[in-house]
Amino acid sequence: MEKSLQFIQTTPKELQQAIIDGVKVHLEQIKKEFQPKQATEYLTRNEVKDLLKVDLSTVHNWTKRGKLRAYGLGNRVYYKRTEVEAAIKPLNSKEDL
């Protein structure tokens, strides 16, 4: 059984405009909520060293201890900027010092 829908006292032009207006409203909502995906920024060991103002051996030690997570490609070592920044923790108590 096919379902049908009848529009009484609505011209095809009015129906077309109503559909267009509805689509415009939805597109505006999508535009407000849409956030373009940010490309992952990778840093070299030297860039991490400069960013954190520490020695290269410190970056190496933090990586070995798991404080920083390293990624590799060939013989190169990279760090995600967001992960490096997230590794910095606030000092809230005397225990943290």
C-alpha cells in the first residue's frame, strides 16, 4: 500500500520555498556546530626541547619514563604537540613539589 500526501491550498512554488527554507535552517545549524578537524602537529626532539626549555637528555629521559610519548617514522622521532602540552600538570599541593 503506497502512502500519499496531499497539499491543499499550497502551490508548487510555495512548497518549493518551504523546502528550501527548511534546508537553509538545517545548514545554518550545521555551520554553527561544525568544527574543521585540526591537523596533528608533530614536533621533533629539538622542538620539544626548545618548547619546554629543557636539555635534550631530559626529553629522552621523560620519554623513557613514559612522561612523553614518542612516535617514529624511519629513524626520526616525533612528538604530538597536544600530548606534550597535556603532559604539563598543575602543581596543586605540597606533595607535587
